[in-house]
Amino acid sequence: MSPRIIFLALVAASLVLFILSLNTTVTIYNDTFDYLRTLPYYYWIGLALLLLGVTLYIKYNLSYYYGILLIALFAIYAHNRVVIINELPISHQDTFLHSAETFPILYTGLISVSNEYSSNYPLAFISMAMFMLINNTEPFLFFIMWELFIAFITPLFIYLISKTLIARPFSIIPPLVFTSLVYTNIEHFSPQSLAIGFYVLIIFFIIKFILTKKGIFFALSILLIAGIAFSNPTNSFFLLILFIFIGMMFMIKDRININNAGGTKIQVYARTTLLLALTLSLILLSKDTDSMFIVSKVLLKAEELIDVSTSFDLAEDIKITPNPAPSYVYHVMLKTIFSIIIIGTGLIVVGYSVFRSREHAILFLTILVGVLLFAMAITAVTATFLFTRNYTYALIIWSILTVYVATHLSRYQRIFTWLFVILIAASLVLLPVTKFGKLPTAYSPYSSYHALNILVNTQIDPNTGLIGINTLPFIYKYLTSVKNEQTAPVKITQLGHLINTKLSDGVSEKELYDILVDKVHTRTFIVFSTNESHILKLQYQLDDIYNDVEDFVLKKENLIINSSTSKIYMR
């Protein structure tokens, strides 16, 4: 039988088994391994068939079109299943926060100055509002479709780059490595998920310009760089990337016939300098840049390492997890191991490429991934890089460059190829823990959403405040923005972090309650939920204290809404 027929049969069977695995609906997650435990045997059999399809694709050197099928199935197995089976969209903390500031743009056509997030990312939120307007579907369905689309299109764009630089069948490895190793959530409705497509396409167009010397690719690169500058002007990572891109394009222009780029050297330098000035101006005009925030933390940490007598508290800014539950330790440990693998192998590959490679496209990727891995290693001391989306951006280039170098070592090509297949299989099997081990901190059941919806429909007041940990206040902001055409002035209180920091000072439940209500407006609603108790148990092991605070509030305030998973008190 033809290998193509066997491959298509494996893919079809894997898809059917994936669909069968969707009959499980999870309403609430308790700990790191809950999602792993709920995966039915259909899922694991389908995943095994999918990995068998990968080996078949590589062994028989199937065409690029079959590679697209693999990318699509990897996306749904690795990232999309959780989105489909959950009652509310995954990562709803950010999803509801972003959409809460998008609805006012839909209703009024304006960005409110009171909405700090959309003010800092203007083009991104305007674009997201346009997508919602054009799509004209129920918001939850739109959020799910957004996540499904981003999870597929990102590795597909990586595939465009890899098949430009890497021969078939090895060009399929970078998008599959990326999909299985990306434990950060990049797909949810956000400015960063919008920008990641720009980011990958910039790399693709710069490489195409280097290889073809066609000015259209240079122009598209400039256009997308400007798009990121306007859509994410306060993102420190993209600030770094833009300067690298612009500097690299200076170097490329020096090495390639300038006339083929559609203008004289002076004209090209003038346009590039103007873009550099524009990008810098946007950053400087920003009221609050992440760049200065990260730099200050690195400097503070360096000072602490040099002078042990220095005393300051980084926990308030870094939001570390000082006392995680045993299951959560495995989640953090596995992510750390994969991060160390990427940093270590990446630096080796960068060193090899610097001394061995003479191709301009590989030189471009080498410098880019070298800077990112260096930043990843340095900022790891502040616990801000390894487990954030910045890891994802570095992973994209790492996957392409590492596979390129490994497959060009003819003596060891076969060994490295199957090592990558093993890495893909291992990281994909562990993804339910490395990525979805944080589900208790990112997902609430529909009953909690319903309880807050009742509150919004009956208790709207411009002076309203809400106390919760993280999850429910964001849903509250979303619901109020849908109802009032503007986001409500909700003060989100980090209840879990507050309990943890005050507990060591001997603060009683009454004193803690007074601290909580001082942080919000005149009318205050205090929300307690089963899910938020699980968050405290997972990250701090302080769920008992959380329940003690609720008992104190129960005696002092009025219980106005009592659902199966949430209780809302009114001060």
C-alpha cells in the first residue's frame, strides 16, 4: 500500500479519535494533574497515531501539503481541545479583560482614557474591535474561534520559514517542535496574539528578501514592523525585536545590491532611520513601559546578589509562588527543564553558526536567537521570562535555527532527526502538565459567570468595587462593559497574594478584611468561589486561610448571591 494512503488513513483515524475524546466536559479544576486525569483513552490512541504519521512523513519524504495536515492536527491535540470542552474560554482572565476594553470601542468608536490597557495598545484593540464587528457572532464563540485560528496559523507561518531554509522532509520539524514545546498561552484574545503573526511574518519576509533580493519583501517587512510598533508600543520584548530587526536590515542593505531593493542607499537609510525614530518616539511617549519595569528588576536583583545586606521586597512585583502545592512543583519543574534545554542547545547552535555559517539568512537568525536567549537567561533571575510569552517568541526562532544546523550536519543528520521526533513526542505527552497544569488559576465554571451576571443585571452602580483573587473580577469587568458600553471602575484586589504577604505579619482575619475593603470603592461586593480556593491551595497552600476569611465576612456582611461554586457578599 502507498505510504501516502497509509499516512492519510492515520491522519483520518487520529481526527476521528480526537472528536470522540471531546465527550468529556470539565466544570472545575482542582490541581495540576486534573486535566491529565480527564483525558480519555481515545485521546492517547489518536495521539499515538498522529506521532506515527510524523515518522511516516519523515521516512518517506511526503509533500508539503501533508505537512499542513500534521500542523493542523498537532494544533488541535496540543492546544485546542481545552478550548472546545470548557464551559468558558480558556485563559479567560486575559480574554475577559481584553474584551472588556474592546466593547466600548465597538459601541462608541472611541478609546476611553480610563481604559489604560486599550490606551497602551491602541491599534491592537481597534483591530480586535473591527474583527468582532465584522465577525458578528456570539462573543464566546468568537473567542473560541480566535484561539483555534491563532493556534494553527502561528506554526503554519513557522512552516513558511522552515520550508524556505530547510529541505523536505526536515522542514516539518520546526513547527511541530514549537507546537509541542510552547507551554505558554499565546492564543487567547489579546494584543500579543495579534502581534505574533506580524512577528513571524517579519522574519519570513526578511529572509525572503535576503534570498531573493526583491524589494517587495523589504517593503512588507517595513510595513509589519510599523504594525507591531503601533499595536504593541509598550511591550518590552517587541521594543527589543524592532531594534534588532532595524539594525539587521542596515547590515543586510550593506551586503546586498541596494538597487534591487527599489531605491538608492540614501533613500533606504532615510526610510529606515525614520522608522527607528518613530518606534522610539512611541516607546518614549508611552506612560508605562514594561522595558523600564524589567530593567529595574534585573538591576535590583543584581544588587541583591552583590550586596547581601541590601533589603527590598521583589515579591510584590514579581508575583513569585513562595509555597506551591506538591503537584504545582512538578508543573514548574517540567517547564524549567524544557527552558534549560532550549537555552543550552540554543547557545551551542548560536556558537556553531557564528563560526561555521556564511549564509546571510542564517546569520540573521543566529544574531536574533542569540540576543533572545541571552535575554532569556539574564531575565530568568527575575522569574519573568521563562514562564511568559517571551519564551514563546524565542522558541519560534530557536526551533528553526536548531533544526537547520542539526539537519546540515550530514554525518549526524539521521540521529538528530529522530532525537527531534523523540523531543516532540515527550513534550506533547507532557503538555497537559506543562501548559494546562495552571488551569485552576485560569478557568472558572459557568455557574460563577452566571452568578456575576445576575449581580451586574441587578446591582450596577458607578461607585461599585469588587474583591476577588484574579478570575472573577475580570469576568465582572467584561459583563459591565457589555451592559454599560464602558468598563466598570472595578478595583481588582490580589486576594491570594495579599493573604500570603500579610499572614507572616500576624494579621488577623478582621484586620485582613479591613485591608481588603479599603482597597475598593464605596459599594463593595466580595466574591468567594470554590475555584479561587483551589488557586490559593495550588500556588500558596493557603486555602484554609481563605475559608477563614470567608467565614469572617459571612458573619459581618450580607450574602446576596449563592451559586453552586460562588458566593457574593455585599458590604
